Amino acid sequence: MQNIDIRALLEQTFLVVLKLSAPALLTALVVGLIISLFQAVTQINEATLSFVPKILAIGAVLLLAGSFMSSTLITFTHHLFDQLILVGGT
């Protein structure tokens, strides 16, 4: 039975979470900033104005980055199962 470095596994998990969440979060941040600037310039104080552009932008980014995200998740899942086999195997 081999020892598994839990710290390294947790570090890889956090990196995968960052890779998977970064496109959507950064898109929401940029679109929100642009909408806020637009609202400040035009003095439109509508709170719901930013929701539709954010949803559309995040949907477009998820369509574009979906293959990258799924391949990252599949690769990490294979790695986890390989580690599980190392622990369970005798």
C-alpha cells in the first residue's frame, strides 16, 4: 500500500476548482463592471439591468470554455481514480 500525499491532492483540487470557476466568475466581474460604468455615466439606477447581460455573457463563456472545463474535470477524475486504485490495491 502506497502513501498518498493528501496535501498535494487538496492543492490539485483547489487548482481544478479555480480553473473551472475562473471563466464564469471573471466574465461576471467584467460585465458587471461595464454595466456599472454605463449606469454611472447615464445615471440609470435600475438594479435589474445587469442581470440579463451577465447571464448571456456567462452562458456564452460556458459554451466557449465548456470543452476545456470538461476535459480538465475528466482528467482530474481519472487522476483521482488512479490514486484510489493505488490505495485500495494490495
